[in-house]
Amino acid sequence: MTAFDPEERRHTICVLVDNEPGVLARVIGLFSGRGYNIESLTVAEVDHVRRLSRINIVTTGTAQVIEQIKALLAKLVPVHEVQDLTVEGRAVERELALVKVLGDRERLVQALRIADFMHARLVDSTPGGLVFEMTGRSDDIDAFIELVQPVEISRAGVVAIARGETVLDLRDEEDGGRVRQRGEKQG
């Protein structure tokens, strides 16, 4: 795929940022200000000592749009590193969903069978309803939801990590694990 490929693709972009007020708003503003859509967004602190958070963003765009997004993200002051897992090779992606099914006994038994087949876990049950926890690839969760036809869904969004030796981190392994400074290149 060239930089000017008109075909839109789904990309998972990971961003390592300072964990401070307003950072997430700036990242979201970068997308909304240019009319780009965020399909999934997860954020969590990943290094308490260095106060760093990881933002996982799933978005869709042409190669040119994705390159522009990555360049703009890299320019934000609290951003330390930007990684496009889609371009860098295969990644492990998972999503969590809580799915509520209501109905009579027959419907609930059917939902239990589907959940067992699709490896969803029953986390709550009442005489008229069930709540399942499903963790997996987004398309697996979509398939589960389509089969059980729930009345309510809560999805946590995609979390992702590169396979192999690729790391989104400021530690420089070639320099004895020394923490790199913002903007300093690895190696």
C-alpha cells in the first residue's frame, strides 16, 4: 500500500503519553477537529512511576489520512511515542463486552448454549436474565452479539499490543534499560 492509496483501512494506533489532565482531550480534539472518526478508544496508566498512559485508538482512513493522524499525534507535547500496529505487523487485539440477554427459560437456555460454544462467561443470572462477559477479537464479539440478540451491550473498546520484540516504551534496551527522553530515538 502506497502513501496515496485511496482504499480505507482499519488501523489500531497506540500512543504513549504523559498521564496528566487534558491530554486525552487534546488527542480527541485532534481527531474531531479534522473530521476523523474514532471507532474505539481505551486509555489506562501503564507506568505509575513515570506517570505514563497508553491510549489505544481504532480508526479508519486512507494511508494518507492515517499518516497525517500519526504525524499530528507525534507533534503533541505530552506524546512520547506513536505506533501503528496495523502497519508494523500482526498484533494481539482484544476487546471486552458485557452482554445482557432477557427472556423466557427457552431463550436463556439457548443463550447459555451459544455462550458455551463461543467461550463467553456467565457473570450474572436472575430468573429472567443473564449477563455474559465476552473477551476476544472484535469480530468474535460481533458474532456473539448477533447470535444472542441481547437487550443491552457494554463494550470496553480494543486493547492491543504488538507481537514479537516490538515495544511501545521509552526504555532503551541497547543502553541497559535507560529511560529515553521525549523525542530521543531508540538505538
